[in-house]
Amino acid sequence: MKTDLTLHPARPDVFTTGTGTRQRARGNISKLAALLVALLSVGAARALASDPVGVYALVDKVVFEPNEKNPERIQIRGAFAIAEGYGYTYKNAERGYLYYRMNPDKPNACRNEWADLKAVAGTGQIVAFGSRYGDKGTLRKKEAKPENPDVYPVAMGLTKVKEEKDYEPLKQLAKLRDAKPRNETPPARKTSP
């Protein structure tokens, strides 16, 4: 019987149990765990900043200036929850109006969104527009004189919002919508002759 003395190419030691192998395996597991933690942290940070909406609005009325055919400015009257900071924070929803002028860089987008705003006015539909990361405009009191309009915040378009019962800005707007106006003067009593 002959013995084969030819050299075989080196194979990796698959089942070795030396100390160096264990340390390399532990190092790889540590790197994998660190990578997993980093990926989860990035995902959590994105989740906190995932509401890019600038303004949630309940539009009661829209006023075009100087006219509806060729608007240069718009008053959007109703209730608004305006974004502040990053994440999901919004100022408390309030009634009043936003006063905008045409965005000179995007006049067609302004006209289209303004027509959409007019279409939802008075319907009770909550809409979203603008961007959390840009100018959103100034909420003005109902009785304030319309002056110094802000530039209309063209961003992602106007979107009808599906109401979520547990999302605070939408809850606040729904509450304002559903509140019945108070009659400040009681009805006069009829007196019999």
C-alpha cells in the first residue's frame, strides 16, 4: 500500500478551539452588537423627526386679494396648529387667520394650493401644508388688521388629513371644530300681551 505524500492546499481550521479564535469571535460579536445599536439609534432619531408638516389647518373661510381671478395675497381664516422645533411638537391649536402673499419663486403652486384651500373651506376637513423646516407664517388674531403678509410656504402641497384620535394637534383642531359657538346674548323672551 502506497501512502499519498502530496501536499494539499491549506484549509481553514473550522472547528479550532484556540484562544485567538475565541477572541476574534468575541470581537466580531461586539462589533455586530455596536452596529446594531447604532442602526437602531438612527432609526429612532428618524422616527422622532418624521412629521414634516408645517401647519395643520381647519379652514373656515378663504379671502383672496385683490380678487379670486388674479390673487396676489390670501387670508386663510380658521384654526391652526403650527409646528415648532423638530419632531412632533406643535403650538396649541388656535383660531385666527394666516395672511400670505404669493411665493415669487412658485406662483403656480401657490394658485393651485390656494384653490384647494378654498375648496375645503367650511367643510370641517383638516388639511396640512408647508414644512416644519421652513417659514410657516404668523397666526393673527381674528380682529387684527391684515398687513405685512408672509410668503406662502410652498413645500409638499396641500394634503387632506386622516384624523388620528391620539395625535395632539389633530385632537385640538377637532375639538375646536366640534365646539359649538356660544351665544353671548340670550334670546329675547316673548311676552304675552
